[in-house]
Amino acid sequence: MAPDAKITVRNVSKTFRTGRGGVQALEGIDFQVGEGEFVALVGPSGCGKSTLLNMLAGFDRPDTGEALVDGRPVLAPSRKGVLITQRGSVFPWMNVQRNLGFGVNGMPEAEQESLTRHYIELVGLQGFEQAFPHELSGGMLQRVEVARALMAKPDVLYMDEPFAALDALTRLRMREELIRILERERHTCILVTHDVEEALHLADRILVISTRPGRIQRTVEVDVPHPRRLSSIRLVALREMVLSELGVTQGEDRTARPAVAGTGVQKLTAGWASDN
Ligand SMILES: Nc1ncnc2c1ncn2[C@@H]1O[C@H](COP(=O)(O)OP(=O)(O)OP(=O)(O)O)[C@@H](O)[C@H]1O
Ligand SMILES: [Mg+2]
């Protein structure tokens, strides 16, 4: 194993004990993530993806094996690794500015203000500083989530289906924004997603997790530079590979067509100009 890995997951297994017996969520998970690398986890519902992310973010512990960040076991949540959850976690009673400031409590006020301004601009929420979460659209809320996570200056960003609740166009826009943000502020990222296209668009490497108990079934390197065009021959081939690992054959899959099909989408994907 590489000595300089940012994240090391070594032989991790996890069984949840419930009133109805045990549920083995994960079995013998092994992988590493390098500094600045973007890894996506895809797999069927219930295969343990969120469990794995929770462990890495310090909210849960493995039964066997270990999860290490910078060579040290993760024993509790810390600012080193921030988790954007499936359910979202903005405070409904705080406006955007205060939600963002919450993560950096204790920082001198002027510094906090300029940092908040920077991240509000980064995610394009200028003019909505005083707005409350119920006054924002789903996409704007997700941007608050992303901005708040980044404000904590995490070494690692864990994202658990951060864009799943959004419509297809907003999801695409969020992906573009995330790419743009990561170009400016490189973070090590682990993304859980059901959307193979999203994984192919964003990740350097995709880990396909098997049905429960989750094991790493296949690792797919996305050896395509950004900007990526999802209709490029290489990405279409990789997409087929991941889908077939997930047991989805081309004829059956009606949910994950290349995103360049519609005109509105084409406009959004203008940045993926090169034919990778
Ligand atoms: N706290 C818990 N107590 C008991 N069982 C749990 C707990 N958390 C997760 N599980 C079980 O562990 C398995 C894996 O759950 P997990 O949430 O990690 O799946 P997932 O891959 O994230 O699924 P999805 O794609 O639907 O979000 C499931 O069978 C789930 O019921
Ligand atoms: Mg989950």
C-alpha cells in the first residue's frame, strides 16, 4: 500500500445489530485515496455506501479493520473531514450567512465575514446572504451545503448523494460548479452517488460496490482529463463497463443516457468541448 495515501480503508467490515438480528453492511473493504484525488462509490441501495462514508467521517466505527486519514485512525468527527449528507444539514432558523459562519465559530469577526463573502461568491449565492433556507430553491440549498462544508477548510470532503434530490439540469449545473470549485481549491473527495454519469463526470476513480454485504467489486480508473464530454468514446465505454458491473444492460437502462442529448443541456455542457 502507498505510504503517502490520504485515506486508507483496510479490511473494513461492519454488521449492524437490530431487534431483527444482524445486518452485515460491509465486508472486507480495502482501498486507498491519494491526496487531492476524487473517488466515487457507486452501488445498489443498501450496499453500505453511507455506512462507509459515516465511518470515514468519524460518525461510526468498523467492527474489524480500520479507516485511516493521514495514517491515523478516525475515532470521531473532526474538521479534517466534512460530510455532506443525503438529508442535508443546514439550520432552518439561520440565514445563509449565519449558516456559513456556524462552521467557523470562534474566528475573528472580520475574518469570518471575508471568508463567508468568498464562499458565497464561489457558489454563486450573492444577494442571498440574508435569505433563510425556506426561501431558497433545492439547488441553492445544496450550494449552501457545499459552501458550508468548504468553509471548514476540510482536508477531505465526503459527499453522500449531495445532488440526488435535484432535477437533472440543476444536478448538471452543480457538477459543473463543483468541478470549477475543485479547480480552485483542491480537496480530496469521496462521492457516493447512484448516478453513473455523475461519477464519470467528476471522479478520477470509481469503486463499484456489490450488493450487501458491500465489497469492492471493481475499480474503474476514469483516465480522461477535464473538461469531460460524456458522449466521448472513452467515457461511453467506461459508462458501459460500470453499468454492466451494476447489472444494468444497455437496453434496460433508461435513466442514465449521456447528458448531451437535449438542447438545454447542451448549453450547460458547452464547457466539455474537447473530444476526450
Ligand atoms: N444504524 C443502523 N442500524 C441498523 N442497520 C443499519 C444502520 N445503518 C445502516 N443500516 C443497514 O446497513 C445497510 C447499509 O446501509 P447504508 O445506508 O450504508 O446503505 P447505502 O448503500 O448508503 O444505501 P442507499 O444507496 O439506499 O443510501 C442497510 O441494510 C441498512 O438497513
Ligand atoms: Mg446511503
